[in-house]
Amino acid sequence: MVNNTLPDFLFDLLFSPAIQLTIALLLDQRFGELNRWHPLIGFGRYVKWLEQKLYPVKNSSDGKKLVSGSLAALIALLPVYLLVTFVAELPAIGWLLEVFILYLVIGKRSLAEHGGYVSTALKNGDLEEARTKVGWLVSRQTDSLKPPEIIRATIESVLENGNDAVFGAVFWFIVAGAPGAVIYRMVNTLDAMWGYKNDKYLFFGRFAARSDDLLNLIPAQLCALTYALFGNTKRAVHCWFSQGHTYKSFNGGAVMASGAGSLNIILGGSAVYHGQVSQGIQLGEGSFPETEDIDRATALVNKGIWLWAVIFLLTSLTSFYFH
């Protein structure tokens, strides 16, 4: 049925989630990440406090670590979910607050800036600065990385965090509004802090890690598809399906394999985490990445998320018009 009442149609469109997403992306593009008082930083401190209070005593069983970690994750997430749900439903201002919340959880400009810091340092020949700046993006040891390793680590982080900080958050906003986007980013944070496969976190962080895997299952595949559309599509799809599932992280493998294939570069290989060497598989096909490829990786994220915004806007427009 066609909606013939133009004012109603325009009103519905103006206050739609698609417009909220567009405004949030524009805010992120204009202002970037808050330098102070960012809620994700506060949440990270809260998570550290919870770990101190709830991590089992030394020599506890694996089962106790699993239960304690699961309980800690739920205690971390539930108050945030309830608060954001309450705020989003406030009369008159709830819609605007949802826009602001979405702006806070999207990290598109911040990701581009961090990649740019590394790229600029490398172009200036400042290796120590490049090592420092790539250390802001990755959890691996960076103090002895050589330029090719710095470039590879930066591009891998841009591609993977493109999903975590941008596409995944937007996907869950589309599915479940601001509460969905916030919980997704909170689970990302828990996984980043507790998701390591070492003696301390293997069981304590398992609930967080598995939750992150589950929430990323669909967004990561959509992100991989998006990366493929803005480069060598045939090679990206081939790498995505032939290499992605062999990576240590199914979701991360799909995203990075597709992105590397799209850019015609090779990623993967060994890296040092907490003093231990981790051997990784090759992702992508083509040549080894150069400094300029950092900016090309950032462009995949930027172009892709605006494509999502346009598709969401056109879908909403069509839906409202024919409602």
C-alpha cells in the first residue's frame, strides 16, 4: 500500500533509524572520538575492577574460572544494557540520545587517524614513532618490528577493527537499536581484555570470547562482502572462502582475507604476543603491502560504511513510502 500522506511519510523518514545512523556517521566524521571521558574507557576501568574482585584465587579449578568469568561478564553488561534501554526510551529526547550513543560507539574516524599516525611516521622515516603508534592498534609486541611488519600489523588491525568498531556496531544498531550497538561494543571490549588463550584467561575469558564470536558471526561476513566490493572482488571472494576459515579466528579470518584479497596484498604470518611467537597463515594474494596500502585499507572501511548507510536509507525510504 502506498503512503499518499506526504507529511506522514516525511515524518516517519526523518525520525527513522536510518537518519539516526547518517547523523551519527557525520558526527564521527566531523568530531571523531572524544578525547576525554569516553564511555568505553570508563567501561574498561570498570572491567578491570570487576576482574580484581571476581577473578578466582590462585590454583582455582578451570571450572571455577569459567563460572567466575561468565558471572563477571554478565555483571559488566547487564547494567549498561538496562541504562541504555532506559535512555533510548525517554520521551522527546530518547531519539537524540540514541544518535549520540551511536556516535560514541562508532570508531571510523579514530581508526583512520590511528592508521594515519603509523603511515605518517613511516613516510617520515621515524621507525620508533611508527612502532609506538602501531602499539596503540595491536596487542602484539611492537618494540622490535621492522617497517614491513609494522605495515602488515597496521593493515590487519584496520581491516579487523573496521568490523569491530564500525560495521559490527552499525549492524547491531540496525537490528536492535542503540542497546544492541552498545552491548556489541562492550562485548568487544571484554574480549579484548579477557579473550586471550593463556593460563590466566583461557577459561575466565571464555564466555566473553564466545559471545564476541557469536555477535560477530553475521557482521563479519557482511564486512568481508563489503570489502570485496571496493577492490579486486574476484580475488577477495576467493581468499575469503579459501583462507578465512583456516585462520585462528573464523570471523577475523574472513574479514582480513577478503580485505587483503581486495587490496591485492599478502597479510598474516608470525607475530609475538606476550613474549610468545604465534605462527599465522597467509591471508590474501598479490604483493607484500607498502605504506600506501594503510590508507587503501582505511578507504575500504570508509567507502563500505557509507554504502551501508545509503542502502539503509533507501530501504527505509521505500518501506515508509509503500507502508
